[in-house]
Amino acid sequence: MKPNRLSTKKHTLRFAVILSALILAGCASTQSTTSSTSASSASSTVSPVSTFEESGADETDSTGGAMNGTIGSVIEANLSFKNKDFYIDYSTEDTVKIDLSAPKEADGVKVSGNTVTITEAGTYVLSGTLTDGQVIIDAGDEDDVRLVLENASITCTTTAPIYAKNADKVIISLPENTESTVTDTVTGTDGNDALTAAIFAKCDLSVNGTGTLNVNANANDGITSEDKLKITGGVLNITSADDGLVGKDAVLIKDGTVHITASGNGIKSTKSEADKGYVYIGGGTVNITAEQDGIQAETSVLISAGEVNVTAGGGANGEQKTGNAMFGGAQSTTTDETLSTKGIKAEAALDITGGTVTVDSADDSLHSNDSMTVSGGGITVKSGDDGLHADNTLTIEDGTIVVEESCEGLEAIDLIINGGAIDVTASDDGLNAAGSSVDGGFGTAGADTLTVNGGTLTVNASGDGLDSNGALTINGGTVYVSGPTGDGNGTFDCDGVFTINGGVVLGTGSSGMLKTPTTDSKQNTISVSCTGSAGDTVEVKGADGNTLVSAVAPKNFTNVMFSTPDITEGETYTVYVNGTEAASETCSGVVSGATGMGSFGGGPGNMGGQAPNGGMGGQMPSGDSGITPPNGNGGTPPQMPGNTSDT
């Protein structure tokens, strides 16, 4: 058990919380029974344009089906991409060519020494090498300026090599089979304004194409927009002394391949207004290695498609990093403040509706200071603390989640499982509902809730398997919990009411803190004293010889508890270990057999805790969800992930 470390910082329900509700309503293909806390909202269907050139450069592509064709109207306006954000063949356009090796003035181009200034809207094709120089875009407020980088190299030792000072939008296009490089040395200024990135824009900035752009940001950030930063193509290789990509209004990635190695955060959005401060990934491949947070948003993070790979803070077994001085990049000396090393972090809402997400982080892998919803996609994480953590509500509707290594696997005040395939390995609690301000203290129920309505849940925990400081309710789904081997924790633990009303449940673990459901449960449960070792096959059969449920235990156990819809009062049920009868019990009511010290309840708080020592291992749930279902035909029971020896 660990003391409550839940942040007391409260956040207003801004744009990101609206985002969470709308996505929940519009994206889940199949909605299971949800708790009363689940939100719903109307959604509208989006029909993206088929080709961008046909519709004109100023018309909008509604995220190209970013959320499987359905998206809330409020979010549509904020996630939209204009056609000019995407690559368009410029060979037929009127362009201005600039040889950076020997730049000359032209229409819309001024040259002063090694400074090239673009003053008008248009398409400018840059090639050659500009050594210790700068390209400035200083056009009109309504002007769109497109920079086509054709094997261009721009270095600067005094300021940002590319500076978009004024325009409506700047578009950087990367033609096929080209490779361009931008390198800085120090953080420059424009009057009182610091130009904190190698490519710095005070307006909207888009990057597109199929070519390659290398950004060597030796001073601070890689690419920064003080408005929206959009990436719809290209191969971006970014190495930064601080953050990789910064879009103060938003960062939106639709396609392309982005590689970031950052001494600060990988991707960051910083504004806190209702419709700003978010990060959206709807396609492409994003690879991040960051000493701090992989992705950080002041409001929300939404991932609907693509591939996202994050290593933060050196990974689950990495050390906490310290100290970046303002505008100075990474520091080797320590500071008083420990830096955040989470994989993906949102202040208000973190929603995953599709794509694949892989995170290896020193702190929480996925973290929200308010709510988190998973309604699709595949998530695999290793964490030095929590796998998935939300300060308030964590809801899982669908998708595949594998927590290979963690202190606590899933954690929130209200934890709701409606669907999906979830596989958790934890050195402390597997699932933990804790942190509510209404906490009755040791052995007294708080307001926290852990509810399982559906899906497949497989837990291998060295602490409590399923733990709630309030109510623990299983209404459906398939649940297998391998609990602790020591008697200081329990396979199931709660301070409030524990009920099993449906589903298939099998728990193996220790007996010292055994917790069984209350008699007002709607489904019968049997608990038996039964000894087994790591790797043993546990099988429960009815009087007719049919297998109700079976699994391979990853750790030693002294108790087996099971509940299925087929358990009938008056019938006898037998537990077999490796095919040998180990215990039997006749159902005499809602709860039959060993009851242990279940009435003692759980412990206080229990949010957070120390990082595990690693080596927990893990694997994806098998196709039959990890447990042979009721009335199944037996078969080979799956091996549970994680420990294969007593701990």
C-alpha cells in the first residue's frame, strides 16, 4: 500500500473535455453498458474531399476521416486541414527560385548580406547552401508563403535559420528524393522576442511532401509555431537541445514520418484557451526519444490513427533527468525540481480512438490530469510508475491495452472497463481506484469506484489485483486476476461494497487478506483454499465434467475464487491443478466456501508508489482472452504474463 500522491490541482473542463465526450459518442463502433459517469453527445459525419487540388487551396479537408468517419462538430472545426496544408506539385506554378549559395533579389525577395527576406505571397524554391545566414518571411497578414526546399542547407550561428516573422501561413514543402538541413547554434532574438527554435514561426506553419528535412536544433527547440503546427507529410529528423515540435495553439500530424530526439519534451502545445493547447495525431509514424515528456498538451491529446512510439526519461528503468535553463537547452547540473518524464501527458483529456501507441517511460506512460478514454487502437506500455493514469475518470471502451511493466497498471478515481482486451503486469496494484477527496480512511469506503462491465481483463499483480478505495463492481466481461503471494494484499480488495453481478471471474492469490463479494451480488461465487505453484494450470469443472474456466497461474497461490453465470446453488464444483483434483465446494448461496478476512477492507489512498525493479515481462492476451469461458471445450489454457516464479 502507498500513500495518496494524487495531484490536487484542479482544471476547468475546457475544450479537451468536450473532445472526450464527443469522441466517445461518435467513435466507438460498439458501445457496451456504461456507468452513469459516461458522457454522450451528438456527432456528425464527415466526407473528406477526394483530391485537394480539385477543391482549391483554401477549402477544408475535414481531417480525412480522422475518427473513422465520425467526428463531433466542435472538434471538426479544430482538427480541420486546409488543402494547402498538403503537398501540391509546384512545377506548373509561377515560382521564384532562390539559390542560397549566391542569393539574388527578385520579385518578393530582398537580400542583405547572408539574410534573405521574402516579402510577398507566393511559392519560393530554395536550393543550395546558406552558411551562417537566415531566411526571413515578412509578408502581409493575409499572405500565404510556400517554401519548397530542394536539397537546401541553411545554418546560422546567431539566430533562427528560418524565421516566419509575418504571414497568414507558411508552408514548407519537401519534394520527393530531396534532403534539406537546417542547423542553429544559439537562440536568437527579434527585438524583445526570443526565436526559440531552428525553424520559428509567428504564424501557422505546415510541413508537407515526401522528401527529408533534418533539423539540428543545438540551442533550443526544433520547430516552433506560435499558432498551429501541421505536418501532413515528409520525413522529419529532429534533434533538439530542448523540445522537438512546439505548436502553441496546437500540433496536428496527419501523415509523414517524424523522428525526434529531444533533451526536453518531444511534442508540446502550450496554450490553455478552450480551443487551443492540444496535440492531435491522425496518421503517419511518430518516433520520440525525450529526456522529459514524450508528448505534452496544455489541454488535450487525441490519437486516432498512425503509429506512435515514445521513450521518455530513459524508459521504465531510466533515471529522472533534471534541469533545462530557459532558452539554454539541456543542463548537466541538477536543479531543485524533478522534471516530468511521462510518455504522453494531457492537462484535461487524453483520448485514443485508433492507431498503435507504444510507450516506455520513467513516469506514467499515459497520463491525464482529468480524464482519459480508450475506444480503439493498440496500446503497449512499460512504466516506472503507472501504465495508464487519470486524476479523475479512466474509461476503456475498446481496443487492446498491454501494460508490460508498471508499479500500478491502471489508476483513476473512477475506473470503468466497458470493453477491450486489457493485460496488466504490476509490481503493486493491477487496477487501482483511489484519490477521491471523499476518502473515509483506513477500512472505510471512499467515493472511488472500479467497475468492469465488459471486455477481457487479465491482471498479474504483486500487490492487490483489483483495488478500490470505494466500490468494486463486476457486471460482465472476462476477468482473470493473479494476485499477490504475500498475505499483506489481496487478489480483490476494496473499502466499499464488492459485488459480482455477471461475467466470468477467476482469481488466484494469497489467503491472508482474502476479500469475497457481498451477498447482495447477483451472481454466485465460490472461494476455496487451494495450493498451487507458478506455471500450474488451474481448471474449474462443474458436476457434469464441463470446464467452466481455466488459466495458467504465473505465481504461487493458496486460494482460488471463481464466479460464472453457470454456478447454481446445490451443485458441486471442483478445482483441478495440473489435472489433479485440489478442492471442491458445493454452492450454498451467493458466496460459498472460504471467506478469509474480507471484511477488513482495503488500505488508504494507494495512489502512486515506487517504481518497480523491472523484469516483469508480459505478452498480449491470446485470442480466447486468457481464460477458457464457461461451458467451453477446454483447450490449452493460456500462460499469464509476467512473473513465472514466486515473488
